[in-house]
Amino acid sequence: MDTSDLFEKPDGIYALSHSVGPLPKSASYALQTEYLQTWAKQGGDAWPLWLGQIDTFCDAIGQVINAPHHLICPQINLASGFYAFLTAVAKLPTHKHQSTILMHKDAFASMGFVITGLVKTFNIKLHLIQGDPNDIDAWYSAFENHSVLACLVTHVHSNTSVKSNVADICKIAKQFEAFACVDIAQSVGIVPVDVKQWQADAVFGSCVKWLCGGPGAGFMYVKDALLPSLEPDPIGWFSHENPFEFDIENYRAAQDAKRFWGGTPSIAPYVIATASINTLLTLTLPAVVTHNELMKQAIAQALPENRRYAEIKEHCASFGGSLCIPAIDNARAKAKLDQNRVKYDCRGNVFRLSLHIINTQEEALIIGECFIS
């Protein structure tokens, strides 16, 4: 698929979409026309147009995750949304005896640090699931043996690209009257996400990776039925039902997910992200997903026949958008990747490689051949 007219392509073979997705050309244009020019021409009168851009962003995210826009709230990042949600549910009197947050040990560290910051304030603690992220018995046992307030399921793990069986884990959480939360940072835009099918209580995502939306445009989804009972910390004037009322003695929480919003919002990241998401929606997400699957298969097929690569070669379709490849000879693989100007990163002795809609099968084959000793 030729996307040269749609994306800026970094030099070399770009395989870092798990970190920062490639820049759509539409995003640069939108930043200039929908944000900077509006600011230059209208100054403070630009706020209604800017807030309209936020609504458009929420609508675009809703199309990606199968949720109505009023259940989506912009966030700076995943951790801010997770913090806001936990402070709200931890205060509920109906859950005052539940104090444990469950995650898998391979969850993104930042989400665990949120719990560290809430230990003293809300007397909650973190319990980590060991072993296979899809060991349903392990999850069930943890729910059964701990007073669980909430669990956080990582849809796609950043260190392994292993996908979690989100729906089954959320179902267990419901059995134990715990809140089911999902981290979709490494999946949204490249692995199908359906919050209705999952029946999750809250979902936290970012646009910087596969959605190609740049840093700063995070978001959260909150189940409709929960909203009236949740009073998050912190709040600000954009958490208000009418942000422009300006009555310091009359706070009324927004009736939708924006009660989690807080103070004066950033606008530029969401203008950029909306344009980027709409570029992907124009291409259609199924087409983007299919292209990524073909890229993974091409890498896997080019890997040498070795038991170290057997699972990747046989089950590459079961992973998220990335392939996490342990080299037989790390130094040699690194030298070959560098020689071919591949942009990648490593976690320990594992090479993380992620090919998006801008990449070609030829590039995928070059990457796979870099692991041949």
C-alpha cells in the first residue's frame, strides 16, 4: 500500500510504532489551520472552536473503540486517567472493604506507580499476577483470595506483545464485584478494541503509538452506568457541568465522562490526534490491521529455523502489532539492524520491532534476515 502522500516517513526502516507512530501529513495541516491560525485570528474567542475540536476527537476515539463520544474524556496520559478513576471508586462506601488492585507483572510500570502513590491516601495495595497473562485460574485465584477493588488488564503487553483475553478477565472481575479496567496503549489502532464487547468499567488509551497522534493526547472511557456515582480527584473547571458558569460556590460535576477532565485543557495535541485518527479511519482500520499482519508474517518467515523463533514463526498472528524477538547473537543482530538503518529498540535482550501502514514487505524481509547468524 503506497502511503507516501499520507505520511512523513523517517529515514531508514522505521519499526518504532510501538513507541511513536509515523506522522500523518494531515496532522501538520490541522495543527496549522485548526489551532495556530484560529489562535492568531481570534485569540480568546477561539475557545468555542477549540472545544469543538475536543468533541471531534472524542467522536473519533469512539469510532475506534466502539463507544459513544460522551463516555470518553481526554487525558494527558494513561496514568492520569487511571489515577482519576481509582480515586473515584476508592471513595465509594459500597467498596470500602476492597483494597487490592490486580495487574499482571508485565503491565506498564507507570500504571503500577499510580498505585504506589495511592497507598497511603486510600490504603490500597498492588498484587501482581505471575506467569502467563492469560492464566485464567491465576486471575480467579487472585480475585478469590484478595479483597479486590479493581483490576487492570493490559490488552497488549509492551515487553512481549502478548495479547490478554480481556473479556474473560473482565467477566471474572464482575463475579467478585470488582471494577474491570483495561490499558489499550499498545493495541488501539492496530488490534481491534470493542469496549462494549469487553464490558469493561474503564479503558485507558493513548494516541502516540499506533494511532499516530503524537504525545499528549490520551483518553479514558468510563461505563455510562457508573458515572453518576463517581467523584474523581482532582477536579477543575472543565470537570464542571457548565465550565463557563464561574460560580466558585456551586460545583456540579459534568453528567458525562468529562467530569474526569480537570482544569484548563491542552488543545493542540487533540487537534493533531484527531487528524491522524481520521487518516487511519479513511484507510479503514481493518486494512491497517491486515497490513500489519502481513508485515509480521514476512518478518517471521525470514527468521532462521531455530527453536528460539519457533513460537514467533508459528503464532505471529496471535501477538499485538509488534514482534518482540530474542536474538541468537544479540551483537550480530544489532550490527545488521544498524547496517540496514532499521529504527528499533531493545528491552533487555529482546528486540522490539513494529511495522505500520508506511512499511513494505521488502522492509519486513530485511528485518527478519538481520537475525540470521
